[in-house]
Amino acid sequence: MSGGVDSSAVAAMLVEQGHEVLGFTARMWEGASEEDIRRARQVASFLGIRHQVVDATDYFRRMVLEPFLSEYYSGRTPSPCIVCNQHVKFGHLLLHARRLGCTHVATGHYARLEQREDGWHLFRARDPQKDQSYFLHRLSQEQLGSILFPLFDRLKEDVRQYVVGRGLPVTFRGESQDLCFLPDGDYPAFLEKHYPEVRKKGRILDVDGKILGEHSGFYRFTIGQREGLGVASASRLYVRELRPESNEVVLAPREEVMSSGCRIEEVHWVGLEPEPDRLDCRIRLRYRHGGADSFIQKLDSGAVRATFMEKQFAVTPGQAAVFYRGDEVLGGGWISQAYYD
């Protein structure tokens, strides 16, 4: 429970359905908002349920923060929310709940689960603007069997109206796209704080190696970025590649930042791994990406190669590539390389 609209609505719905509900609020990083904890306690008190604060700071630091910094330092763009769901929210906290005798963990995520003869299946939620199935693709069958997503068939506006109608003491806040541990969104400053040596000047190049200018840190750029490049050019240029080992940033025209495919590592399948060496699917390359019709082919060591039917812009190493068939999530992995052939 965060004291926000979604988790508060879930708690109220479960109480109405007659479940014995215990509210959890996780303190995941030092400096976490005490106001969130206070709000969650207030909602729990209103509903007449017990509430606990779970200290997950050490686990969150080891499993989420440190890998986030390492990925960022290596020139990739990490997806810490996916890692947090896998290891913290539905890992560490699920184990804590089980130790207290809880059978399930319910959250305010917007996604749908369905149990069939061959196991649990994960689907998009009804509300396409709130669907969070992308962030849940790495959960195991065991985890999925212990989770409830009561908002799977609700629209966000319906949830707001439900909260108002129930009189829940919830403060309505805007939807934030920032990371919970970086509310100001200043990723470069966060990296500099932990790796001060990363702050150094380097070269900005074109794809042929011509020097276009100078930058003050490769980590201040993202793949596909067009604004704030610090170079003068007769044509529009975009960031195509980050080279942390040489502290270089490579720019190119938009058509040269269009990828024909990518290599995807550490692939996790929600259910049974498909048997064919080729699988046709639709791949989302980042959270707000609409998806690309593609086929994937198995490579070595659990990796796959994805080939897009139409070239895709700014395919970014470190981001998750998630495979869909219709509304169902088949699995996904981490983009390690974009192909420009």
C-alpha cells in the first residue's frame, strides 16, 4: 500500500469481498517518503485492517539500485521497475507475506492473470493507458500463482470514482513517470554521486568517426535523443550509440537510427518455452512503445535474435523487449544490441 488511489482501491475491494486483509507498505530506499507510509496507515485504519511497514532497503539496494547504477555506468538504459517487481515486490515481500500466513499478495497493478491447464497466463489489462503487463513479464509461475490483480478489468477513471464513492482518505496525485527513488528524474546527478569518476569530457562523432563536438559525459545522452546535443549540423542528428569504454557519443541521421532487429539476452518465458526455432509475435521495445510485428529466432545461451517487419527507431540496449501474441505476454528479455543491417 502506498496510500495512493490504486492500492487503496484494491484493499477496499478485498475487504468488501470478505478477505482477511493485511496492508503492507515497503520502505525500499533511504529517504523514502514518510508521507506515503502515513497515508497508507490512514487508509488501513479507515478500512479496519492491520498495517505493517516492511524494511526492504538493503534488499532493494542490492537487487535494484546497484544493478541500475552498473547498467547506467555501462552505457545502457536500465528498466529498474521490472527488476523490482521480480525480486522485491513479488519476491522479497511475497516471502515476507507467506511467513505471516498470507496466501496471496494483491497490488494495484493493471494486468490480467488466467489459470489454464498448462499453468498461469499473463495478459494486458482492459485499460490500455494503464496496462502494466510489460513490467511483469519476468515473474515466475510460482509468483503468478500467488498474486491478485483486482484492477485488471477496471478503467482508471472507474477506480477514482470507486475511491471517492467509498470515501477513502486518499490524496489524488498526478501520474508520475519518474522512478520512485529518483523523483526529480535527474539520472546523471544520481550516477555522478555514486561514480564521480564518470564526469569527464569526451568526443561526439558521426558514424564515420568524424569529430562533431565535445560532451561532458556520455551518460547525459540517451539513444534517439535529438535535443541538447551541443553540435551544429545542417541536418537533424540523433544519438545512435553510446561508447562508455572510449567515452564517445555517436550521432546519425534518423534513418540511420532505425534498426532492423536486435539481440535479446536472458530471455524469460511466462509459460512453457516455445518449441519452434522461429516464433512470430509482436514486440514492445519500451513501455510506451506500440509494438512491432516481428519474429524471433533462438541463439546461444538463452538469447534470441528479433527481426522486425518494419525498422524501429531508437532500439535501446538495457531496455526490456517483451513478446506478445494478441493481449498475452509470452515472455521477454533484455536488449543487448541493436542491428542496423
